Amino acid sequence: MSTADRLIESTRELLWERGYVGTSPKAILERAGAGQGSMYHHFKGKPDLALAAIRRTAEELLGTAEEVLGGPGTPYERIEAYLLRERDVLRGCPVGRLTMDPDVVASDELRAPVDATIARIRERIARIVEEGKRQGQFAAHLDGEEVAAAVLATVQGGYVLARASGSPAAFDAGVRGLLALLRPAAEDGTTTERDAHVDPAGHGA
């Protein structure tokens, strides 16, 4: 890993652990095992390095979400896969954590990658919902944007509830509840046997 990459990865870890204010240049250099002046050789300073770290975190989350949402399956199955994908629930969401950092939120530049990532995931889910409506899988009255917002709110809220209780059970309960509301009905109006027994395997980021 290059020195620049080590600096970015170290900053990502420190932003997660300590927030923007607690992430000092000295701590970044120590974590990266880089010498004095390395930061300023590759970056203009802490804000520039923090921006690079936030962008990488946002790109990573977006790539993971797209891999699941763009995978095989019906619209419902792809949303289900997104909600049930492996997550480190008790650690929380790296992008969600950034939205709770007042220094990140106060900076238009630092907040921009976070806003853009959340917006793109929301738009992707909304398109999947509309696709499902056209196929008759989701009820015609559902609004794609509103369902997408509910999906993201369930995930982010689930992280908070899980951390507060010290157990991923609260996250799993929220996911199961939302999937039950979205679950396609069989022609006779009942849920299918497969859908009646959703097992949220694993918890991770």
C-alpha cells in the first residue's frame, strides 16, 4: 500500500473511532506509520485528507449497495438482499456515522460525498420499487421514493437501536417488519411459504 493510501485508510479508521475533531494529523501519521511531512507531500492538509477518506468510504458503501441491488432476483428479492446483507450492526454504518459528526455536517465539501451516496442509493431503491410496481409485484399505490426513504431509515435507525440495546436483535426486528410490509402476496392474498419465514442471516456493514 502506498503512503497516500496508508494515510487515507488511517484517516478513515480515525474518523470512525474519534470523529473529525479527534482525528489529529499526528494521530494519522502514527496510525499510517508515515514520517513527518508525508501528509503535506500528498495532501494540502487535514481537510484535504479527510475529504479523500470520506470519498473512499462513500464509494465503498455505494459499490457494496449496488452489487446487491443490481444483482439477480425480483425487485422484492433485491431489496430483501440489501436489507439482509452481512452487516456489523453493533459497529454501525460508516457513512451514517459521518452524518452525526457536526464538523462533517457543517462543511459543505466534506458533507457532499455523504449526501451524494445516500441520494444515489435512495434513487436506486426507488427505481427498483417502480420496476416491481410495473411487474405487479408491489402495490400500485406505493411511492418508490417513499419506500426507498423507509428502507434507508430502517437500516440507519436499526443501527441506532442495536447500539443502544447492545444487541443486533433490534436491527433484525426492524428489517423483518419492513419486509413483512413489502412482501408480495400470493394470488389468494396470503404470503408465500418462503416469505413467511425470513431469516436475517448475519449482521455486518
